[in-house]
Amino acid sequence: MCALGGPVDDGMTQDTSSAPAPDDTLLHLLAQGHDGVLITLKKDGRPQLSNVVHAWDPERRVIRISVTDDRAKTRNLRRDPRASYHVTTADRRAYTVAEGTAELSPVAADPHDATVEELIGLYRAVLGEHPDWDDFRTAMVRERRLVLRLNVDRVYGIPQAPGEKS
């Protein structure tokens, strides 16, 4: 907090909610890979970090992640939907943190419900075709999977230098 009681602008956080276009140089890191760290808040306010894989939808500015119903990250998001997502380059010279509000789909209840269909789309976006979609559908229900959608409101970090590879 600054002396006037408002938040401190550290010069690194960019609020993209009112900007006509998000900072593509930072958001581009979300499209370059599928690995990242999801940060949710525990009951006591401390961060809970989970290594996960994601699919990035640049048009909707949404990060999608497959989660299970009984995990800490899911419980944390039901209680407080604020979350952050961190991605970095392999050399760790550039990184992006996307902040936003999470939405959780219903838990997969039937191999042909809307949640399972979305999980199939997520799998395809990250890994391509599955060798046995019937088995996949059954596993999503058995594992009580759902889709976490993180709607990106803010982004900050250090962008990759032009021509640099991740």
C-alpha cells in the first residue's frame, strides 16, 4: 500500500482488463508450451502451488486446466476463485504470471456429458489424439475430473527478447 492507501504499482503488473489488447509479448509465453505452475490460496492465506499442464485460448484469454475434484487446488478455488498461473522459458530468463478469476466446470458425471467433451478438447489441445477415447471418457468420470478455466485479467513478467527461443 502506498502512503495514500492505494495499491503500490511496482511497474511490472499490467492490468489488461481495460486495455484494448493484452500484452502479447507476455501472453505469448502461454502459447509456447503447456507446462506451468498454478497458484491458489489456502484457508490461511498462504499460496498453494501445483505443477500442471494447460491449454491457452488467446481469443477468450482463458487458461484451461484439467483438475480432480478432491485436490487442494480445487477446494481452494471453490472457497476463493482468485488464482495466478506462472510460466517460464527453459532458461528462466523470461516469465509470465497471469492473474484472474477461476471458474470450475461441473464434475464429470457421465462419459458423454459436457465436462467430458471439454476435457477431450483440452487433451487434444495439449497432447493430440488419445489412443482410446472410450477409456479416456470412463477415466474422466472415475477420476472425478473437471475443467478449471482461469479468466486472465492481469499479466506481468519479463518478456522474451525478440528472436529468443524458449
